[in-house]
Amino acid sequence: MTVTIGLNPYLVDYPVAITWYLVLLLAGLLISLFIAIKLSGKYGLDGRSTLFALLTAIPGGLIGARLFHVIDKFDYYSVNLHLIPLFWTGGFSQYGMLIGGLSFALLFSWLKKLPVWKFLDLIAVPLLIGLSFGRIGCVIHGCCYGNPTGLPWSFTYTNPNSHVAPELLNKALHPAQAYEAIWFLALGSILFLTARYLRPIEGITFLIFIIGHSASRFLIFFSRGEYQELQVALNLTQAQLISVLFFITAVFCLVRRLRLYRQTPSTTNKTPHSKT
């Protein structure tokens, strides 16, 4: 049994194309902002400063996401230069969004002297929720599709406006977008439920997010329909190579943060079960 997706990815196509992907992306962004502001007090951060830091991250995230996507598919955009600015029609890179958005937000945090690790811990869960909304948008849009499969939980796209490769229309595909959406929601739920235990060790929540996110990107990309097309080195894609780099760096930082926490004299009478 396969799930048939025949919905037109374009909510409105005239005079400006507005996609379901864009609507869900914006919904995820607003919900993420709301959650981050609500949780800011638990991390000892001011809601107003948190809001401004996150608003600063939005243009950085959009620029990074679009730039990485264009680089990833430069052969296509080099002959369709007019399509590069049309970000609202879809075409984003998750790592571009993270690198661009975090760079802008961290610059703001540094200028305003906000505690960086606490800020990064705060945004881990909201980021995962926002990313899951984006992946649900991908399900409707037909981008980031999987490769052909005979599994009973496959997706079959029938709408010719879908962004699935034309030769894969009406074929059962791995629901690669759904895999990531479920992974992100599961990881976000775990981090939210364990926050009171992780919060005293600054940076741990964010580093676990990076490790979990990198693992999902690396593994799930093997089920993507564009896997062969996007390989750049070692039979891996750009996203997978970045995943390996992020994973190793995050594990190294995680070990360092745990060692520093254990060596800090003030933690002698304080356990990770303490509320702060």
C-alpha cells in the first residue's frame, strides 16, 4: 500500500507563486519563535533579547539556505540565473540555513553579550520543530524525494506540478522527507522532556541536537532520489560530507563540555537533576 500525493504544491500561482512549502515553512518559523520566547526564562535569558537575536537569524538563514542550494545545483542555476532570487518557490539547504542563521544570531549574541551556550541550548528544540514543519512542506512540494522502493509506506506523486523528477512520477518512492520530519520531532521531544536534566550543563542540549541532526542527514540521504546525482566525493553528497564534519566537531565539543562541567568546583554539590 502506498500513499498517493496528488495535491498541487502551488497554493497560488498567479500573480506570484506561493507554495504549500512556503506556508508551512513560515508556520514552523512562527511556532519556533513562540516556543523559544516562552522557554527563554528557563535558560536565564530575556525574552526581548532572544526575540531580537532570532529575528536577526532569519535573513542569515534565508541567505545561507538559498546560497548552499544554488551551489549544490549550480549546473541548473548557471543557465537559469533569473530563478536564483525566487526563494519563495522552494529550494533551500538545511545546512545553509543553520550556518547562515546561527552566524547572524551568534554575532548578535556576542555584540549584546548574551551567554552563547545558553542561547544555543534554548534554540535546539524550536529549531527541530521548525525543521519538521519544513520537511512536511517538502512532502507536499515533492522536493527532497526518495528513490524507488517496494516498501508498503512509500509515497507516490501524481501531480505533474510536483517537484519530483518527471521519470519518478506515479512510482512508489521512499518517504525520505517524512523520515526526517519524524526524526526531528522525536529528537525534539526527547530534548524537551530531558531539558531539566541537561540544562545545568551548558551547551549539551545544542550539541546533542547537532549530533542527532547530522546523523539523520547522513543516513537518510542514502534513501534520497537525488543521491547519485548530488555525489561530490567519496560517493557522498555535499550534505553528507558536512554532516560528518558537524558530527565529529559536535562529539568533540560534547566531551569537552562534560569534562569542564565535572572539573568545575561549583558542581560539587550540584547534580544534573538540579533545577535552574
